[in-house]
Amino acid sequence: MNMREIVRQNKNSDAMLTQIRATKQICLAGESMLPSLDPQSIQTLFISEPEQYRVGDVVVFAYDRSIVGVSVHRIVRVDTDTVITKGDNNFRCDDDISKRALIGKVEKALLQNFRVVAVASSKRIARLSLWEDRLSRRLGRGMQARLHALLVKMYCRILKKGDK
């Protein structure tokens, strides 16, 4: 059985979600959270279950559209029963996510060099991400890419300064 079959078999399985909740850790596989989270330099993400989720929090959630059944993205809007998330490296927001699908907030990351670093919540990046989603729906592909490249540079500056 190859890796894709194993993932497909376990996608959204209660056992997988239970294991993530029990161990409070997950491996980062994709690049949707670049530049905030780089899968090349991160071994493991550590999560917690906060009393409430806030705009700017990086969260893990069960997600059918993900190849592995869970995703790690930033909350850009919080409603009564749902949140809207977006990967920092994506043009568009995800569909509404039920708050029941949220597994936890990403608090820390274990890097390849065995250093542990805090994962920053950022309201500024969340606001810019929401703005990018709205604007990119009106732009052509080339302009979307230019806007996104500019915003990624801004995200890097925000993360460097530690601005929330």
C-alpha cells in the first residue's frame, strides 16, 4: 500500500483526529502557510485547545478538501458558529469551517535544528489575507500573482517585527 492509499484510507478518520487531539501535535505537509510556516524547516507543530479562537490565530481543523483530511490555516474571520480561514500562501479563503471542526490552535513549532519557536497570531496578516481574498476575486491571474507576491513580502516584515 502506497502513502496516498494510506492517507485516503485514514482521511477524516476518528482515529486520526483522536490521535492529533491526544498528542496535541501534527506534522506540517503543505506550503499553504508560507512564509509563516515553512514545511522544509519544521518537524512538528504543537497545538492547544483555547477557550476561544480569535482572528489571526493559526489553527488545525478537519477539512474534507485537504488531501490528508486536516489543514493548518490562519483564521481571518470569526462568526457565531463558524470561522473563515486562509493559508497565508493562498489567494482565496477556505469555505466556512464549523467551530466543531477546529482541532486546536498552533502554539509552537519544533524546527529541524531542534529549536522550539512560538507561532505568532497576527491580526494584521489576517486582515490583509481577507482583503487579498476579496480583491483577487476581481483580478486576473497575473494581477493576483503580483498582489500576492507583494503581500508575502509584507507578511515577512510583519512576522519579523512580531506585530500582532
